[in-house]
Amino acid sequence: MEELLTESARSITTVIEAMAVLIVAFAAAEAFFRVVLLAFHKPSEAAGRAIYVRFLRWLVAGLTFQLAADIVHTAADASWQQLGQVAAVAAIRAFTSFFLERDLREAAEEVHRAAAKE
């Protein structure tokens, strides 16, 4: 039974990690193409900021999926060393997500103010 749980957790972890990679890859490609398109039009700071805000939202989603994968992996292989590593990774991701969310809030407010002026 334990072996089945461990093998299932590995498979689930792989799927969730793949989802996270796809989210980040999609976000990066979308942001890149939007920036390239913006370069051929009259670029405005508000338009650039909107691209940045959208990109940050996707990155936060990717980080969340990565953390979920780590939690599933640890649930099946709960050694103290593994728990310590996941705790460290979770702390780093929480710290990163906190600052991404703060930047996201500030950027969204700037986009909203710029849209109100237009």
C-alpha cells in the first residue's frame, strides 16, 4: 500500500510540475509577443505595465503549482530532511510570492490610474 502511495505521488508530482512549467512557459511567450507587438505601436507606459501585471499573475500561478507539487511529493516521502527542504523551498516561494503580489498590486493601481486619465 505504501509503495502504491509513493508511486502515485511521484506521478502526480510530475504532472503538477509539468503544469507549472507550461504555465510559466506560456506566460513568458505571451509577454514576449506582447512586448514585441507593443514595440511596433506607439508604446505607452500603461500598456507596458499592463503586460507586466499579466505576466506577474501567471508567475504567481506557476509558483503556486510548484509548491503544490512539492507538498504532494513530501506527503509520500516524509523524511525529516525532505520536510526541511520543502519548508525552505516553501519559505522562499512565499517570500517571492509576497513581493510579486505587492508589485502586482502596485502595477494594477498604476494601470487603473493611467486608464482613468485617458
